[in-house]
Amino acid sequence: MGERRTRRPLRRPRRIAPVVSAGERELFGGALRYDFGWVKHEYAMLDLTPFAAVRALPRLLATTLRIARDADRRALYTVGLAEVGQGTAQAFGLLLTNEILAALFGTGPAGDRLRAALPALLAVAVLASVGAVLASLSTAATGRLEPKVERLATEGYLRRAVAVELSAIEDGEFRKLLDSAQFGALSARAMVGACVAALNGIFGILAAGGVLTVLHPALLPLLVLIALPRGWGAMHVAQRRYASRMNWIEHERAARLVSGLITERGSAQEIRVHRAGPYLLDRYRDMAETSEAEQTRLAHGRAVTELTAAAFSGAATLLTYAALGALLATGRMDIAMAGTAALAVRTGSANLSALIAHVNTLHEESLYVRDLHRLTTEADRRAIPVGGAPLPDFPGKIVFEDVVFRYPDREEPALRGVSLTLTAGTVVALVGANGSGKSTLVKVLAGLHLPDGGRVLWGGTDLAEADRYDVFRHVAVLDQDFQRWPFTLRTNITIGEPDGDPAPGRLERAAAHSGADRLGTTLPRGYDTLLARQFRGGSELSGGQWQTVGQARLRYREASLVIADEPTSALDPEAEVDSFRRIRDLAAEGRTVVLVSHRMAGVQAADVIHVLHEGRIVESGSHQELMDRPDSRYRRMYQLQAEQYGS
Ligand SMILES: Nc1ncnc2c1ncn2[C@@H]1O[C@H](COP(=O)(O)OP(=O)(O)OP(=O)(O)O)[C@@H](O)[C@H]1O
């Protein structure tokens, strides 16, 4: 199939039926395909005919210029003026060349002819210097613009990623957009460079075209004739690349994933003990070879296309020189004019070829920038609202009234009418089977998700109307997958309140509270030890040690509402008992503590225990009250765990 296409280089490229290697079928059940925005682009680009690309040019230029203007207006104007100046200098240079040639090919002694040509020669030298200065001005200003454009675009992207609702981050569609838009900033930068180069090409063509028209109008279409085959060749190669890219990128992506897995730390044990290494290596080779074959086919096709284009372009050049010869022979043009025309044809066609290549780049990059624009709009729509009813003080009571919450991609609600009251200075424990809704309940409590039904009242304020950032100020959360930041031990604790007062002793007190102070004294650089083994000087912590760091972070935050979701799962028995005692101490300080745990021994000291089942609270009470009920779920769960210890 590929063979046939190679032998027909002029055929319009079409989407190629993807080849799936045996390795991909075995490991992934088929092609490893993302559903990202940019995969869709590859098909969008296929619809691009050369004329469509030319039609799209003004829009692409306008988009880039707008981005650049927002980044640095002065630098943009400098680039614009420098480019126009260079084009003008080029045009005058060509016209002066005509004068020089006319003087040199004139009659009379050589010395006189040289003298006659001298003023024009000097003017050409001045123009060339002006052109060089303008070119360097343009380079400097573009160099100023490009990083600014990239930074502004990246900042906008990150700012929006930080500000969206948690529900957006958990939404697969939004995540995909977030992933594909990350290339937008780099593409915006690349567009600035391509745009400047395209402008340069346009002005260069205008200069050459203008001069040719002045010399003889018939020469202008000939210039177009020389450039057209090359333009067509560039477009054709680009289209073929887009058509095939999907195919080869898929194999490459799959091979990269497998090679990453082979070297990854997490798979190191199985790679060795289960001998998964040689097995994966074989599949890697299979995928890499399929990608290789696709690229070879592409390169072959490209060579044939470019040769064809060069042949047509060469024929058109011959025709142009023949026309020049005819004009010369019939006396409609003198030798000087013919020389200038030949020069103009060369400059013009070189500029045209370059322009086509830059328009291609502009188009390709603009697709990623478009993703960034889409993300911006979508993220602004899904941002956590700023403002709302202020919540300066933490209330004495938080009340859930018949709260219903459903994840957007789920049929069944995760919470189905939950009512409860949390009182300041108490420990409230949530227990229940996996998936019963405990973590969801705490997310609603913390203001991370808003209920779909019912209300959460913080004092007299409905959470749905409250200033959410005010709500967050009162909350500290340590969840099951709390972040193990690849930063120092110190930052890993103080990041609990990054802009808080770093008062002397505050860090040490928080560390001592959770037992993380031992790390502070035993790690090689104390609190300044980097907790990321992959970097030089970095240290590795065990799961339990990380949990003490997480708890220290929770303590450092000094929030009024403390939420600990499975805070002790990795702790040794002694550390676990200590940890539960310290959690109680937090309530004794007047904080409201919500504890989610499967460790029944740990929750028994809570003031109130709520048992969740399929999104509902089915039992509530103290440990003793719930144990006194002979058929309570709580009692059953507690006894099951106790039996494991034979008590
Ligand atoms: N981000 C999410 N998107 C969609 N569904 C979710 C999401 N998080 C949880 N769920 C679903 O909501 C239900 C309640 O989950 P939740 O995490 O609140 O349970 P849990 O009681 O904390 O469970 P576990 O004890 O296993 O931590 C489950 O059916 C779960 O699959």
C-alpha cells in the first residue's frame, strides 16, 4: 500500500489506515491512542489545500500579532518597522543595481563607466548597511518578544489551572484539554518567530515583484511560475507528513511508554524477578520497527516529491531566462535591465519558498494555540467564583442538611441525603465500607465540591453562597494521597501555610506534634534535606515517615477545621496510637476535627462516630452507644477487626 503511494508522488495525500503492530495488539489491545485535541488536529490539517493555507494567512498573522502586542507593544512595532524597512531597502537596492549595470554596460572608456556607476554603488553599500542594522534590530526585538509571549501564555495557563473547581480537574474532558493546551505557550512563541519570518518573506516578494513590474510586467507571472512548484512541493510534503504522522507517532508513543516502563523504578522488581524485561524489550523492538518503516516510507515519498517540484521549478526558471533572452534579442530590454531582472527573480523566488514554509509552521502551531484559547474560555467558565458572602470567623457549628452529591460521570449519587452537625472542639469520625462516600463527604465539607441538593451551613452562611476562598482559609486537609512534594523537609511542612508567619519555633512545634522532628535531626541536612531521591543530595522517606510529614503540615496550618482522611494507614502501631492521641489534642484546642479511618481502634475515642453506607448515614453515636446496639454495623466492623487480634 505504501509502495503504491511512493510511486505516485503527485497524488493528493489521504488519511492512511493505521497499521497496528503485534506488540501493540498484545499489550494494549490495539493502537495506543490518546483522545487529545492535537490528535484531532492531524485530521484538520489534512483538509488544508495550498489555497486554503494562503486564505488562512491573514487570520494567522492577525492572531500572532495580537498575542505579541499584548506581550510587548514596543518590541512588536520595532520588528514591524524593521521588516518594512528591510523590504524597502531591498527594493531600492535592486533598482540601484539596475543603474549600476546600465552604467557598467554603457559606452565609453572603462574608467568613465566605473565613475558613472560609483554613486549608485555607494548608495547600494549604504542600503546594505541599513538593511543589516534593521535585520539585527528585528532579531533583537523578536528575541525580546518570544520569551515574553511564552511566559505570558504559560502564566495564563497555570493561573487558570490553579483557579478551576476540583470537579473540572476530576473531569476527564477538561483534563484532556489541559494536557493538549500545555503546548500552546511554546507554539505561541514559535508563531512569533514564524510570523516575523513570513513578514520578511512577504516584504521581500513585494520588493522583487515591484522591481520586476517596473522593469517589464511580463516578468511577474514568470516569478510566480518558478515559485509555484516549490510551494506545491512544500505543501504536499507537509500534507503527507500530517497524513502519516498519526501512524508513526502512535507506534513511537507506544514504544516510549514501554521503554519508560522498562527503566522505571516501580517496575524494577518485576522486571527482574518475573523476567518481564526481555518480554517488554521484544515488544519495544516490534513497535519501534513499525514506526521506523513508516518514517522511511515518508522520507522516500518526500524525496520524490521534492525532485518533481525542483524539475518543474527548473523548467520555469529556464522559461524565464528564455523570456529574458527574447526581450534582450528583440531590443525590448537592455542587458542591464536583464541582469537586474535575473537578480530579482532569484530573490523573489527564494522569498516565496521561505514564505510557504513559514505559513506551514504558522498553521501547524496555531492549532495548539487554538487549544490554549479553548482552555482559557473553558477554565474561566469553570473557575471557583471569586467573592460571595464573607466568612471571616470560623463558626461554632457546621450543619449538613439533606446533602445530595453526584459526580458528573456517575449515575448514582455518592451522597444521598446526608444530615449531620459538626461542633467546634469535637472529633467526628466517619467510618464505612469502601466507596460508601466518606471522602466525598469531607470534600463537600471543605467546600471543594458544592452539593447538588440540600445545604451545608457554616454558621448562618450557606456554603454555596460563601466566599469559597474564605472557606478554604479555615480548612486543613490531609487525604489518603496527600502530596509528597519533591522539596525540602522544611518546605514540605511550611507549605501547609505557604504565606503564613514563619515565627521562630513554629516549624519545630508542628514537626514535634507528628513525630516528624526525628527526621529533622536524623536526615543529612536536617530540615533542609531535599525529599526527592532522584536529585543530587535528595533523601528517600518511607511511607510512614511521609505520613508524619503530612501530619506536621496539617498541624502547621493551624486551621479551625482539620480533616484527616486515613492519616495513619502507613504508621507502625506505636506511631499510630500516638497519632490518634494527637488528633484528639487538636480538638482539645478548640478545633473541629473530622477523622476518616478504617482503623476502628483509632476512631473509638471520637466524640461522635457516623457510619456511612451507600452514601447515607446509617448510624451515629459514641463508640459505647454504637457498641451497645447488638445489630449495629459499627459493632460488627469493630468486632471483625478485634477478632483478627484474637480479642
Ligand atoms: N472523582 C470521582 N469521580 C467519580 N466518582 C467518584 C469520584 N470519587 C469517588 N467516586 C465514587 O463515589 C463513591 C464514593 O466514593 P468515596 O471516595 O467518597 O468513598 P470512600 O467511602 O471514601 O471510600 P474508601 O474507603 O475506599 O476511601 C464511590 O462509588 C466512588 O467510586
